[in-house]
Amino acid sequence: MPWRKATHVTDVVVVGSGPNGLAAAVTMARAGLKVHVFEAAATPGGGLRTAELIEPGHFHDVCSAVHPMVLSSPFFRRFELSRRVPLAVPDVSYGSPLDGGRAALAYRSLDRTAAELGRDGAAYSRLMAPLVRRVDGVADLTLNQLVRIPGDPAAAAAFGVRALEQGSRLWNARFREDLAPALLSGVAAHAVARLPSITAAGAGLMLGALGHAGGWPVPHGGSAAIARALTADIEAHGGVVETGTRIGSLAELPPARATLLDVAPPALLHLAGGSFPAGYRRALESFRFGNAACKVDFILSGPVPWAADGLADAGTVHVGGTRAETAQAEYLVAAGRHPERPYVLVSQPSRFDAGRAPAGRHILWTYCHVPAGSTIDMSDAVMAQLERFAPGFRDLVVQFRVTTAAGLAAYDENYVGGDFSAGRMDLWGMLRRPVLSRVPWRTPLPGVYLCSSSTPPGPGVTGMPGFHAARYALKDMFGRGVPDLGYGVP
């Protein structure tokens, strides 16, 4: 359809209101430009939505729940998110339970973490301490385009050497016991990739360093609180966020000097029709997606009865057992199979935000990894793993809701096959995201930019794909630099 508001004046159009689309819109609106955001769903947010999925009064995060990168993201630092949204930062960033009532705990204090890891404490500290000390350099390396000169070469070198070690069969060489390896593999498995692998090791080391340097925040009110803060800032600076409007092609958009698209490569192709040059079109057509997740949300009549001390204080728990067990589960998923004992990622938001459930109740956010496109309900396997490390868990379950990988794909078109990373998390998939380019956010169409997690730095609530795309759009189309994004700045 042609644009229905012929008199509408727009400098910038953004399609998609996930965290990256909203970050792009904030940046452009703060630069004094007229911004219009289009979102197909009834509410903005994409992966930043919170809803009463099961019963009234119980608020579940629909996608992301814990946000390790918001305190280090250059965009959210400029935006001063912590002044806009109350963030609970647990003392225990994450933990990994083992049989026998034991657990490895990653405290915000690296020293305390090492002290509780037994004989491997010193080795773990030697692995992580240089990254924690230079965490800003690690963030600069991992939250930008990989094909660039790093801002902190020493941090990049320390990170690279450790990623090569932990991404190879040498990953156990420095350890003698099972607690530290379980802690590391639990966080590395966020990448939904074979273990060991360089990309999974890199993700785990980066997330681990952030867990020790600043913690993993849980926003009060759920992830939707972040989306509300971003949307409010866009509107405060004259922008429009229009929901319930699906865009079928670029021709349906109002005239604008810059168009930023928070979409995955298949949707980008669809929106552009036949406008792209053949080479770029082939690159998008060959873009690879990774495996997926089956999500299970719970209402509980009490807190999770973890057998191991300390796990109740963890914002996130990686339920997979030993390093070998987690690696085996991820190997099976990579081979297209559904593990009987899957790796389960668990968030306990109501432990730190009492408003998420009525008194006496708790909500629990979980997912396990599955092959792309899976329609299998993994709730039995998820509950069996939780019962294994928290005896009596099943007795506390009031209700639960399952979202299969196919369901995730239906919920958000960017999650192709249920891949919430919006692209395969291997080395080539990180370098070619979606094309191998110094500025991968630019498309061949003048004024059209891609700003989804299918561009660097990839997945996670960082706002950085949107911020990078906006930065180049400001430079290319308007001859402007990045504006001040701070809280309270008019």
C-alpha cells in the first residue's frame, strides 16, 4: 500500500521496536530528527516484553529476563539506563549446581568466587582476573565490529588467548576439580553452540567478566521496563512509536532520508523486494541461523528448593551438571537431537523483584536448547533436571506454560526457527553478520540500514546494533555526530 499520510513529515523511519530498533530511534530522535517507529505487534519491545502469561498478577518475561550487558553497553551507558530503570543486581551473578548438593557460584566478587572453588580457585582467578581488570576493553572488543583495531589491545590479547584456550580441547588443562569447569561451561553454553568452541568460549568469558565486574542486572518490573524507558525517551524527543502496523515492503513506508530496519535477513529481503544487487541478495539468502530454545515458564508456590547452598541467591542458574554433561547436551542439539538431560538456563526474577508475583508465589523463567524449528515440548526434561538439583521442585509447580522453538519463531520473525540469537554463533557467523564488511549495518540501498541482532555485535540486550546503524546513518545522511543521550538531557 502507498503511505497513507501524504502530509506526514519524517526524517527517519525505523521498522521493528526490539531493543535495537528502539536504540536506533532514541539516537536519531536525540539528534533532533523526526522519527517514526513501526511495530507489527500490539506493544513495543520485541525481546523486551513482560506479560501475565499464565495467571493475573504473575509477570513473566516473554523473552530475555536477565541483562548482563546493559551495564557495560556503550549505548546504555550513554543512555544512563540505571537512572531510568531500577535494577536489582544479585551478589551471585550465576551458579552451576552439581550432584551431591554442591554448586559453583560466580559472585560479583572474583576473590570470593575463587575462594569457594577449592583447589581450582587460583587457576580460575588467573583466567578471569585480567579480563575483569580490563572489562571496559573487553566490552569494547566484543560489543563492536570484530573487523577493527581494538581500542584496548592488551584487553584484546588477554581475551583472545583465553578464548583460544577455553574454546579448544585444552579447556580443562588448568583445572583439577569439577566446580570451576562447570561454572565456565554453564555460562559459555549461552551461545547455543558446540562445546568447546571459540565463539562459545568468547561469549562465556565476556559474560563471566561482566558478572564479576558489575553483575547481571534484573530490571524491576521485568524487561518491559527497559522498553518503556526507551519508548518514553523517543516520544519525549518528538518521535512516534506506532504499534499494530505491519510493513510489507519499503514502498509502504513514508518518505524519509534514512530507514533503519530491526529485522532478520529474510525479512530484509522481503521488504526490499528485488532492489538489492545480486551479490548482496545472495549473501542474505545464504545467511545461516543457529539452533533454538524451548521455553518453560512456571508459577511456583514457593522458592526453588535448591539442594546446594547459595543458589537461591543467584539471579541465574545454569542447570546442566558437569562440564562434560553440558558439552554432551550441546553436542546432541548441534546434531539435531533433543537431549534427555538438557542444559537448562534458569532465571529467578521474583527472588529479587517481589512485585513479579503475589505474596507466597514465585515465577521461574527457564529454557533449554533444542534443534532449530523444533515442535517438541521439553517441559518433562526441564522439570526432571530441576528436580535433580532441587528435590521437591515438582511439588511446588502451580502451573506452567511451554513455548516451543516453533512458537518462538511465530512470536518474533527475527527468531528464525526459534533462534533467538538471530544468526549462528560460530566464528564465521560472527564475522559475516550478515555480510563480511567494515560497516555491515549499511545496505547497498542509499539511506537503508540494518540494525537487528543479525548485525554486530550480535545477540543480547545491548542496543549496540541499533546504535551503530544510527551512528552511520547520522554521518552518511545528515552529516551529524552522535548526540548526548543522557538522562535529563533535553
